[in-house]
Amino acid sequence: MSNLRNIKDRITSVQNTQKITRAMKMVAAAKVKKAENAVKMSRPFTFELFKMFTRVFKATSGGNFEPVKTERAIDNYPKLLEKREIKTVGFVVMSSNKGLAGAYSANIVRFTLNEIKKTLEEGKKVKLYLVGQKAHAALKNATRSLNFEIKSVYASLMDNPDSTSSLVLAEDLASEYVNGEIDSIELITTRYQNMMTYKVEKWTLLPVVVKEFHKKEFDEEHKVTHRESVHKIDPLTEFIPDLCSILQKVVPMYIANIIFQAFLEAQASELASRMTAMSAATNNAQEMIRVLTIDYNKARQAQITQELNEVVSGADALK
């Protein structure tokens, strides 16, 4: 009887868990479609902005701008675009605040640790700017074995990423870059591919790499050739107003928009990963309920058989 009660309790427990995982799957499925649409709608703008920025930057022959005085660090484009020796690398790690998304956070942390080790082996210092609690919880323990610094944690930015959040992060990163705290800014995010897959990637934000953000998937999706559309510069092109005035506006927009794109890609990837994980958990719960039900029926049948044998044995004893 005790065994039957234990099996029944396990079935009830798994059924309750299944209700939770099914609900989480439905919520993620409802959100991921919206996030997927946001990613697909933002990619063309991000790509065209990158082309425009690259075009203007190449027209300046790569820099040597006159110093300017600005209130915001992100507007100080001469400092942001100047070439200098990279001694300290800043990694901006996009993760999540919530769990139950399969191996999503673990994949990001694993990729980040590999990049940190490579950078340290090159003799460079590493500073981390973490977006989301999951990366912080995992990477803070790694500081004991690896020599890197967690400079800032932006936990709330992943709850509702928007252009304002991107600008806040962009200003903080630009301030660190202009002040010489970091010499390179790398974004570690997940690139959304479809409902089932995503890819952890590293994007170089600063210093400028003109071939960065050249993605084969994006080019195929929008039927464009990156090299032709970006790298061919007409020497007779006239920029109005002057190039410096254009860079004053384009550089902040470029930095903030790439960060915003990383936000959107990470959010869609996380939701898709959670939907897949909760779908698998729901199916596994159903299979577990099936197996436990069979075990319960077998145990119940064995108990009934035993009771019948006891009744027959008792009746025989009375004869």
C-alpha cells in the first residue's frame, strides 16, 4: 500500500510540473514570435547603418581627426575612432535574468571563458560588462582562477531592452573607451537563426573593423553582397555637411544601434531556447507519467492478486 501511495504521489508531482512547463512553453511561444519579428525588422536598418558608417569612415582614410569638446563621451568620435595599441579588452556579455532556457546561459558562459583565456594568453587585460544575472552568477566564481575584472553588471537592461537601454550602455562603454580604461570593445551575444537554433558570436564594436557584421545568413536573406555594397567607395562622392559633422551624428547612432541589435538577437534566442526546453520538459513529463502509470497499475494488480490469494487461503483454512 505504501508503494502504491508513493507512485501516486510521484504521478501527481510530475503532473503539476508538467502544467508549469506547458504554461512556460506557451508564454515563450507567444513572446518569441514578437521577438523574432523585431529581429527581422531591425536587421535591414542595422545593416544599412553599418554600410553608411563604413562608407563615411573609409572616406576619411581611417582617422587622424582633430580633437573635439563634447559633453557626452559617445559624441567624442575622434577618441572613439583613433587607432591605438590594445592593452585592455572590454567584453560586453549578453545573457539572461531567468533560467529554464536549456543550455542557453551555459553556452554563453563557456564561449566567454574561452575568449577570456585567449585574450589573457595574448598578454592583454580583460574587463567584463555583464548584461543579465545569469552570466554574472557563473563568471564571478571564475575570477578566482582567471585574472579578469567584472567592471559593471547591467541586470535590469535585459528585462525590457529598448533603444534607451542601448544608449545608456553605449555611453558607459564610450566613457570607458575615451578615458583609456579599455582599448577594445567586444560584444558577446547570440545570433538568432530560427525557432530551434541560435549561435553564440563575438562582434567587434571598437576599434572599427570594416568587415565586421558581415554575415552570410543576412546577405542571403536580403540578397545583397556586402563587399560590393560597402567596400566600393566613389572618390568623387561629396558629403554634405562635412565628414566630421556626419561622424559626430553617425558614430553614436552606430554604437548604440549595434548594441540594440545584440539585445534583440539575444532576447529572441533566449525565448526560442526556453520554448524548446519547456517543450522537451513537457514531453518528458508526459513520458514519465506514462511509465509511472504502468508501474502503478502493475503494483495495484499485484496487490489485488495478493489480497485474492489471502482470501482463498483463508477460505481453505476454514474447511
